[in-house]
Amino acid sequence: MNKHSEIIIRQETSADFFAVENLTREAFWNVYRPGCEEHYVLHCFRDRPDFIPELSLVMERVLDDGSRELIAHVMFAWSEIMVDGEPPHVLRMMTFGPISVRPDLQRMGYGKMLLDYAMERAREMNGGCIAICGNIQFYGKCGFVVATTKGIRYADDPDGDAPYFLIKELTPGFLDGITGSYRDPAGYFIDKAACEEFDKQFPPKVKLKLPGQLF
């Protein structure tokens, strides 16, 4: 457990599952698509062998009366780089996401605080490096760089620069002499009909098609 002023970061427990899924839903609703799928990805991923329970972390804020409120969560998973060469081989590393911050508390530094703490834990677990698809303007503040500058391609965009595909070495020199291709873990791809059914247990929300959505 890590306490910084009024903030506590700890490992998620089964008692947190629904609240964390609802937080994730609130954080991502209508952001990348009408509605969202991230809460269902999280729900399903917990049963996968590449899920890292020790790095499924919740952030709580301590209130004046001593009670706590959930304000953020991040999930990590083991992943792989297919290293170039004959024969090709895999290099084990990590990815993360979704990372969720309560909507009214976004852009206040909580996401970076949680991610910095989680990455230090990941380093202690020999994660080596971490890859993520995201905005370099945010993740650059956490030490990420465009992955192609480290010789790592994104399998879903093998011929492009993929400026959204980012990487960070947790162990300095971990990627020295390495080139290869990264593919997202299979657990990030879900059944959309099953997601729709899963979503029915949460409070109703309106799906909107908004400018800037990716899907």
C-alpha cells in the first residue's frame, strides 16, 4: 500500500470489481466510440493467464471523515515482442490499460501519479519494458517514446510510423540490439454482442456519436 497525502494506491480485490468496472465505464463512455467497451475488456481480462493481479491497482481518496472514495484504476498484462531474426523468438514484456480516472477528476495529475507508481511496481517485477497505444502528449510525461524510435513496430500498422504506438524501457538498455513486432494481447479483443449484454447491469447511459471518436 502506498499513501501520499490523501491518496491511497492498493491492489484491487474481488470486492472492488463492480465499482472498478463502473468507474472504467464512466471514464470511457462516448470517448473513443458511442458507449464504451473498456469495462468489459477489464471484466474478461481478469480470468486470463496474462493478467497481472499485482498490477491491477485502485487509487482511493481519503475523505475528511476517514472514509475512502474510488477515483482511479489501472490494469497491467504480460505481452510479447516478436523479435526479428532466424529463428524468430519472443521477448516478454508488459502492456497496460485501461487506465481510468473519474471524469470529474481528470487532468488533475491522478492518472500520472497512479501510472508512475504502477510502473515502478512493474519494474520490480522484471517487466523490462511497457508498450501502449496512446497520446504522446500525455504518456511522454511518463517517459514513453514512439516505439519505432526503439526499433519496435506495431503489428496492426507494420508499414506505418504508428506515432500513437509508444514504449518505455523500465530496465535501461532492455531493447538494445532488438528489433521486432508487437501485437496486442488477445484479451483486448472482445465479443461486441457479449459486451452489450454485460452493459445492461450498469445504470442506463446514452450512446452518442461525437467528433473525435475513433470508432
